[in-house]
Amino acid sequence: MSHNLNNQTLLQTGVVPVADTYQLFFEEILDTALGEGGDCITLRTPSGERALGRTSGRVNELILEVHDTQFFRSVIRYGNLGMGEAYMDGQFTVANGKLPELLTCLLKNRVDRKIRGSWLMTLRYLCLLRGNALVGRKKNVRRHYDIGDTLFDIFLEDEYMVYSCGYAKTHNDSITDLQTQKLERICQKLKLSDGASLLDVGCGNGGLLVHAARFHGVRATGITNSKSHADRARENAEKHGVADRVNIILGDFSEIQGQFDRIVSVGMLEHVPSSAYKQYFQMIKRSLRSDGWALVHAIGKNARVNKHDPFIQKYIFPGSDTPKLSALANHIESQDMAIIDVENMVRHYAITTRRWLDAFNANKKKLDPAIYDQSFQRMWEYYLACGIAVALVGDLSVYQVLLTRDYHASYDYQRV
């Protein structure tokens, strides 16, 4: 079909085939949204090419190459879930590997809000949430983290294989720089001292525990729901000579016993349903000594309404949550604990996920295709690209909340 005709006119005539209608609707939405934002995307399809948005003075042109027109139906009906599944199926690519830039452009121009999807998407999403709730928190965590070490080995390239947002001092920092700086900064925020007891709730591969034991002399305990994480954390402690000071427990946070001088929880709260927030912060208060400090690091939501992305729920983090800062503050205050400092470091997440994506693309040829087929690999690439986009222009946050039971605690006037 010729693109010289006005799409709106064609839609109004009511004589356009259904498949073409989805494409025309997609083009109309993008052309309007990108034009308002001053951006341009070149759309290439089997039937031709069209520039959408602001066509004059194009800079850093993005080229969306659609190989299967089913792509348009998927995106119009199911939003980001449909677009992610279309990418997994090879229905589209982005020239020069600029998938993160494409998603950033779409999100910046709020195309996601203009394509709300139909009742079918709502139904699919509700089914996902119900299914995840029935599976339960422990199995949801294991579904993500126990899918094989090989996958994480190829893109978590720092010495501890840390799987959470790093901290950048420059835009060119390596993944090792990002993670080492993040770990040390957390230790400094908590004012760790030699011989102090540290609990890490959701300890991952044990990187923070090992770092704190090596460089700050703490006695460290970590708990995780993931058997893969527990095994790797013990290996890390042994490898770095601190196995005598690092204890790893495979279990749920509700099973924690005893009290600690310091508590940290990095990337754990996202896996806790909002209905269990009260239990989570009760655990922190119960497990923290009266003069103790705690730090909660979590991916959160910086918006009025806490919406969950269906693609992430279905394929990446089933049953996950992104708490609002107001929810964190409310539960901390409800437990009579004092908030010392709050930091949103979401821009650091964009750099972190960029390093992960670069490493994944460089090393994915090492994956066994019998275990991680092309669809899986494209799913993971899309997930990491989404992380870059939402950290740059979305309503995502990465909060570090420092708190204490001691309302009389002294602390520095300046943040670390």
C-alpha cells in the first residue's frame, strides 16, 4: 500500500484490511508522538519505507526494520509485552544494534501511554499476576535465578558477579568499577567497623558480604531463597579467604534469627509482594540492635500509580514489585525507625545495564543453544535494553534508604 495516502483518511474510510489497519494505526501514533517530541524513526517494512516524526535535520537516525507485519498487531494490542514477544520471535530488528536507543526514544515520547492496549492485554496481565501469586515468592525467585549459572557468567563480569545497580563516577566506568564503587559506598554509608555483625537479606552471590569481610573486618551472614546464589556465595567467600567470617543460609527472610549491628538488603525487596512489606520491615526492626543501622537498596517506582510491566512479569521477574518511596517510608515509620538518608541513583542503573548488555552480546555465542535458544537470547537482550531505556527516561527509581532504630544516632552532614 502506498504511503503517499494519509493514514488517518485511510482509517476513516473503513475499507482497509485488518492487518493493514494495525500498521496504519501504529504509524499514525508514532508519527504524531515523535513529531511532538522532535524525534524521527525510519520504518522499513516488506512493503516500503517511511520516515515517522520530525523528518528535517535528522540526527542519530533510528531504523526500525519490521520483517513480519504481525509485529504491528502485537504492539497495538499488547503494548510492551507484545513488542517484547515480537522481538523474541524475530519479527523486527533495529539497525546497527540500537534496540536500547529505539526503546528509549519510544518511552521518552510516551508512546507506551498512547498505545494502551485492549481488554485482551488487561486479561493476560491479570492472569499473569494471579499465576505468579499462586506460585509463591520462593518459587518465583528460583524461576529467575536458578536458570543456570552460564547465563549470568557471560554478562556479570565483576569478580563477585554482582547482579544489582552499580555506582558510576564517570560515564566510562567498567562493570568492575561500578560494582566495587557501589559495594564500598554501601559499607561507608553503614559505617562498618572491624568485628561488627552484618546481615545481608537476599545476599545474591555474596559480593557485598565478601567485600565487607575482606576490607572492613565484619562477621557476615547472608540469607537467600536461591540455591544457585547460596552455592556461588559460599564459593566467593572461600575464593577470597573469608569463609570463616561469612555464613550463608538458604531460606526465607522470615526465618532469620538473632540480632545484628548492621543490616543490608540489596535488590531483595523487589521480590517481596506489597502484602509482605510489613513483615519485611518488622524483620529488619526485630533483627537490628537498638543502636543498629540498616540500608535498603531497591528498584522502585517514581510515579503516582505503581504499574507493573507485563513483559517483565511474564518473562523476567514473575511476581516482582517496584515499591514507591512513599510505601517504603510508611512502613519504616510504622516500625518506629528513623530514616537517615534517601538517594535515588537510577541514572547509574542505565550505565550498569548498558555494561551488562554489551557483555551479553559479546559473549552470548558461549551459550548452549539447546538450553538458551535464539528466542531466549533475544528475550534477555530485550530485557536489558528495557532496563537502559526506563532508567534514562522512564518512571523507574533505584532507592537507597538508610535507616536506624536509634533516633539519637549521630551521622555525617554530607552523604558518602
